[in-house]
Amino acid sequence: MATDPMSTTQTSGPVVEPPLVVICGPTASGKTALAVKVAQQCRGEIICADSRTVYRGMDIGTAKPTISEQQGVPHWGLDLVEPGERFTAAQFQRYAQDAVQVIRARGGVPIIAGGTGLYIDAVIYDYEFGVQADERRRRILETMSLEELHNHCYKNNVQLPENIKNKRYVIRAIEQHGVNRKRKASIIDNTLVVGISTETTILRTRIASRIEQMLQHDVVEEAIILGKKYGWDSQAMTGNIYPLVREYTEGRLSLLEFQQKAATLDWRLAKRQLTWFRRNQDIRWLSYNEAEHYLGDVLAPWMSS
């Protein structure tokens, strides 16, 4: 059973070490804004748990925390690899565990914020990875089309990754299906997990609004630069908003169609994220305001004076 950071006793007093705070939820639910606000109040440092923002140069199209949002709050987990490079949940786990140690050692509060459920679970349930891919089987899977891989997943009850158009991610999901990943039965000690609960209509409005903001911040120009540098068919370019930008710049989509399709894709992503998180009984689901008050109470001993 994980230690409740709020619990105290007459003999031992409050927990001395800052808790690991996890803020999760679907895309556009306000995770980043809340994490930044909390971090500013308690000398916190944010570890981004997002399989898209690990890529360098992919800033606008992945909704990476902006320079202003990062101002004054150390951020971890951004710009770790070049687009196209492999980055696994096991790598994220090791990276995040090291970051938590460093943050606590300098008196800060570690805050994991993101929507990639496997990344978060790997840390809070202390997954034991280590199963190596069967190279022969992988070569066979690599000869299959994306549609064939998707059909294989549907027939064999394999949960698709967030970026269902990234062939490498889909292959990895197939490889991991049925693998007995050892994990703790409950979350690691001195950890609390908050999920941002948002009404459907509000979430869809936020998604549409964020796409407009991406356009205002030149996501089209970013995608064109990335497409020239890495190729539009690069695995890293198959997700998010980038394929739609290509269709738009080639005249195959109008601006309105582009916005509508982008909103639909993000909404589907949000639903997949919610499906993952809702299986987790250790998440405390709260509205944005409720989560802010709750975290303020829990982290009161570490709040900056």
C-alpha cells in the first residue's frame, strides 16, 4: 500500500521527503497549466510524461510546454531524442527515476505531468522491463503494412498505442502484448496521482481552441521545416497534426477541413488516453479547481514562503 503523503502521526511526524506528484489526464485537460502553477508554489520541477514531446524540434505540433510556461520551472523529459530515434517506456522510466532523485536531493518536489499512460505506469508501479524483441518476428512485422498491423491488433486484442499511425509504435505494442511485465500491485510509496476530470463538451472546445492556437503559432511552418529535414514519411512525422499539415499545404484539405480533422484526431487521442487511465484505481479524479486545492493542501509543508 502506498504511503499517503498527507498522513501524519504523533510519533513520526509528517513525511520529510517530498512526495512524487503525478498529474495525468487526456490531452487539453489542463495538466501542464496545473503542473506549472503547483511547481511555482512549492519549488517543484516537472517531468513531462509524453511520448511526443521527447522529440527535438517538434514543439508546436506536440503542444510542448511553451518557453513562457517553462519560465522559472525546470522541465525534464523534453527534447531527448531526434525525430525518428527510438525511445521506449523503459528508457523513460529510468530517466524519470533519476530525475526524481535529483529533484528531491535539491529540496524540490518532483511532478510528473502527462498523458502517456504507459510512461506514467512504468514509474508509479515500478515496471520490470527487460524482454528483448524477437528479431525474426520483428522483421516479419516490419514487412506488414500499417493496415495489416492494425488488423492484427484488433484480432488479437492488442491495445494500440497513442500514435496509431507510427508503425514502429504499433509493432512494439504487438511485441509487448502478452508479455508478463512485472509490476507492483500498488503505487510506489510517497506518491499521489491526480487525474484532471473535464466535461466532454469543455474538452472538445479546448481541443478546437488549441488547434487554432497552433495555427497562430506557425505550426504549418514548423511542419514544413521538419518535413524537409526528416522527410514527411519519417515515423515521427506520422502522428499529431503533421500529416494534416502536409495535406493542407498540398491543397488536399481546406483550412476548415484541416481544423476539423485535427480536432477529430485529438479527440480520438483523448478517448484512448481516458480508456487507459480509467483502469487505474489509484488515480484521484478531480476537476481542475479541486485538484489545485487538493495539491495545495498536500504540498503545504513544501510551499515556498
